[in-house]
Amino acid sequence: MTEEIIVAKDVKLLVDKRDVDDRVEVSLKLNDKHNCRLHWGLSRSAGAEWKAPSHVLWPAGSISFGEEAVQTPFSIQNGSNRITITIDRKPDFSFMNFALYYPESDTWVNNQGKNFQIKLAERQKSTVSPDVILKEEIKDRKPLFESDYDISTEGRLLVAVAREGEDLYFTLVSDINTPLVLHWGVALKSPFEWILPPSSMRPAGTKEFDEKAVQTAFAFDSGMNRLSMHFSAKDAPVGIPFALYLKDDDLWLSNKGQNFYVPVMELLQEKKISGPPPLERLAREIVQAEMGRNSWTLMHRFNLCHDLLDRAGSDADGLALIFVWMRYSFLRQLDWQRHYNTKPSELSHAQDRLTLKLARIHISEHRSRDFVRLIMSTLGRGGEGQRIRDEILHIMHRHRIKEVAGHFMEEWHQKLHNNTTPDDIVICEAYLAFLRGNGDQELFYRTLEAGGVTRERLESFERPIRTSPDFLPHLKDALIHDFENYLRLLRSVHSGTDLETAAGAADYIIDYEMRGPLQKIFQYRADSTVPVLKIAGSISELRRFLKEKLNSDRNDGRVRDMIYLDLALEEYLRVVVERNIHLYTDRDELIEIISLVLRNQRYSYDNFELTECDRHWQRLTALPR
């Protein structure tokens, strides 16, 4: 079987694969005579980590490149650069990954950072679903707990706890196509413990790993792993923490960077988390992540939310649960950092993938749109997170502000460098107020508190800010200029519903019809004498256009940016009405304002009750007064 890979302009690689007994012979022919090396490794699946092949498989001249790869030089044969590699046909490795390296020019050709890939063989999967195997294992016992984990690119892991009389049965089934080992312990007093299980719980063949954990091999047959153990309910531990180990690959598998955990004792008690089983499992996973001693930041929360959205699907209760969770985070009721430093670029990437996923749900699941809007209202858009880290340094260097400990600017710089959060918007606003107030520190702290950031919160950061800002009169105007721009950057990452940010991000979508009302809105913002009716009228006009586009556009990036602009307009209308409603005593003007507000509510949540309310209101306002 031959395939052609375009590796660069006018450079092609012909790949020929053929079976030789229990091996696969891969012949590579490169139509480029320059000195070139094949940088290659093997992987179990398309996105799995590379592993260097066994030494016996290395062609002549190959050299090691760490544990992940080897480099093999092409050799000129019959006028072409060629390599032939023979690889064992095992279920362990299904893909050969590679890039090309030209040592004379120190140049890499790697498919724009994605690397090239050759499929060696289909990994044999069991013809029976793990769900069927799990049901066979549980039999007629009463199920107390069931969970389905998607293990990276390896496969699925199903975990269940069932009861029969006074005995509990702990069962694991996985379609990961290689022998698995359960690395486990028990928690006896606290969910955060990991200690050796008693001998009465250990299945035959269990071996002690260290003073805290044991290892038990799964039974592996026909591409399916299964393991079951049972113990008395009266001897049940608080919980069972565990991880998976692939002995042949020396690879550890976890639950998205955390240990797996089954809350055994909680299953035997009156439920603290109740609801349909899928919703209960969703809530339990959120609570375990938030209450555990594991490292945790906004990035981890957003990544978990991204994954749980698949489990929630279009279920209204599931999406409502996720909204409440994200709302608690937005209100600073949950930790924003716990024993972990997150680069701004990593945080913005997590926000980016989560908000794009929500936009895709908005496109495909019409019934879920209300919850998508609510969840997105609690999230920053993402964007250029790395610039947060870079720009603060540029400002400090530009004004010769030294990176010296014990000064406000350096303490804030360290906080931004290690874990930027929406708190930084408030800190920047307070610092600007401090500068405009000619070094008024009381104004600095009042502005912080108005934004929900107390002095105590500043000092509680893992990179604490304990020092008050210094006022440098000769830098006042320059710093105000720079930090006004920096505030825009912070809002672009952390505040999706900021009107200026949202309008800027959606500018490429704004057509001629929409640009008129948008320009009026920004003109009216600068003039406090403009009547509310004028502002509300322009907002309504623009939101009507956005509503039409949101109902027809299928591009997730465009939809995300339009949702954020619509949320920002909705918020701005609320602020304008609440700030000015006490000034209006004329009956007809109040009726018009109510009509516009009601119409805008329909743009936000187009349901039957609002539609009927609007229809009756219009009929009422048409009657003689």
C-alpha cells in the first residue's frame, strides 16, 4: 500500500507499507537529495505520547533522541533519499509519527507543528461493548454508583459499585487494548487519604507498591480489561482512590490530571447529592474537583467544564447545574487558585476552547441557547493571554521600574506572571484611580473594594500583593496612558461582556446596517444628557440585527463573538435604565421604556411566556389612554 505525503513545496514523501510475517515494513522515498534525517517515534493512538522504538528496530545510522524518538539518516539509493523501517506488528503501537530535520540548515519540517503520521495497523478492539461487560459483572446486584470515563485517546473506563446483601462489589471494565494494572489505596478517615487497603479487600495477586498503595492486575482478554473485588459493607472505607498503569508502556493514566476516586461511604449513607443518576454523577464530579486538595485554578475549572458539557448534552438540568457552578466561580465563591501557577496563555486557551464549544452548542441545540448565554455571561472570552505577561514587563522596562521585591508593581507583576484572574481588572482600575488622584491610596483601596477585591484578598494571593502603590509624579501621565491600554487588554481576556471589548472583537461581523446603531451607542455613552429612550432604541435596533444573524450563522467563532456583543448590549441597557429610571415620571415615556425593555428580553430569551407578555403589552399600549 503506497501513499504520498506532501511535506513541503515541491517535496514529496512516498510511503510504502507491506506485511512481512508478523511485522510491517515501511519504505520511505523522499524526492529531495539534501542531507536529511527522519525524526520518528511510535504511539498507541493518534494523539498519544511518542515512544522510541526498541533498539532492534533501528535502521543503520540511527541515534537516540531521548525516550520519545530516534533520528535516522536518509541514504541516497537510485537517485532518491530512502529509508526502510521494519516494525513489530503489535497492538501496542498503531501509529508512526515523524518530522524531517535538515542538519545543514538546522531546519525542521513538521507539518506546521502537528507532525506527520503513518497509520501502521488498526488496533483490535473488542467486539463487545464495555457497557455490556459491566452489566454482566453487576448481574442482579443493586447498583449504587456508575461512572464512565473517557481516558485521553486510549479508550473508556467504566466503574461501578453494587450491593448484594451485606457485600459491596467494586467493578472496573475498560476497552483500553493493553493489559492494565490498578494502582489503588483506600481513604479511611478523610477523602484526601491514600493508605494501604486491608488484606481482606485485596484480590488475589495484589502486590504492595509502597507504604500507601497496592497494585492489582486486570484480567485481559480479547481487547477487554476487567477487574472486580468485593468486601463487607460494614468494613467499607470512606473511598477508594486509584490510577491506571500500563506496565508494557510504563504509562500512567489518570482522570484529567487527578486521581480517580469512588466515594464508597457516601454511597451507603443518605444521599447528600440527589437527582437522576447522570445529574448526580455530574454534581459529584464537580464537588470532588472543587473540594479536593488537588491543584486547582480557573484553567482547570474551565477545562473540566468543557469536558462535562459533553455529559450534560442538551439536558436542561445538567446545563443549569453547570451555570450555577460557573456563576459561583464568577462571584468569587470558589477558589481561583490553589497550589498551581497558570500561564496567561494557558488560561486564555482554556477560555477559548470552552467558549467556542458553547458557541457550537448554541448553533446545534436550539433548546439549550438560554443556558449557553447564561454560562457565557460568567466567562471571559480568552484571546491574547500571553500579552498580559509580556505587556506588564514592557511597561516596567519602558519607565525603568525595577523588578525589585517589596514594591507594588513587582508584586503585581509576579501575580500576573503566575496566575492572572479577573481580579487584575479591578487592580488595574484601582491603580488608574490612584494615579489620577495624585497618589491617593485611600482611593486605591476604595476602588478595589467597590470591585470586590479587599486588602485581605490581595494579601491572600499565592503571589501576595502586600505593598501599597508608589506615586511617581513625573510618570503620572505616561503610566495612565499605558495602563488604560493594559486595562483594555485585561478586559479582552477576562471580561467577555465589556461593551468596548465585545464590540472590538465582533467588529469584523458588523455590516453597514449594524454599524449605524453601534456608532450611536458609543456616541451616547459619552453624553449623559441623551434620553434613555434614544439609547434603548439604538440598542434594540442593533440587537434585532444580531438576533437575525445568530439564528442563521453556523460559524462557531462568529457566533461566539456575536453572543458576547449581545450580552454586553443587554448589560449596558440594564445599567442605563437602572441609572436613569427615577428621572422619568411621564407616563407615556415610562410605557415606551417598558416596551423596549420587554422587547430586549425577548431578544435574550425567546420563549412562549415572554412572547405572550409582549403581545398583551402591545395590545394594552394601543388602547386609548
